Amino acid sequence: MPDIGVGSTEAERCDLTSRDVLDIVQHEIDELSRAASLLCDGQPESVARLRHQAAILTVVLAKAGH
């Protein structure tokens, strides 16, 4: 009989190393920066928000020793 109820559709979780987490955060910084570059001409508020988010994550990585 198939599993039914809470958690029955969840995928098995994978273990991440510290390096994996740092790589994920760096990828997010890259994506935020790329999105800001694409919006550069038309949406200054969105560009500022994306760049601010990337800057915060950059500080987090720097403090983590990356």
C-alpha cells in the first residue's frame, strides 16, 4: 500500500557540505547580478533591490571565508 498523509510526497533530503552551501550562495549572487544587468535600463527600483540582495550575500560569503 502506498504511503499516505503528511510527508508522503517529500523527496529524500541530501546532505550538503559547507562547500556545497557556499557554491549555492555564490550561484545566487551570480543570478541576482545577471538579473540586475538585464533590467538595467527600465526598472531602477528592481535593479537596486537585486544589487542590494547580491551585496548582502557577498558580505555573507566574505564572512564565511569564501
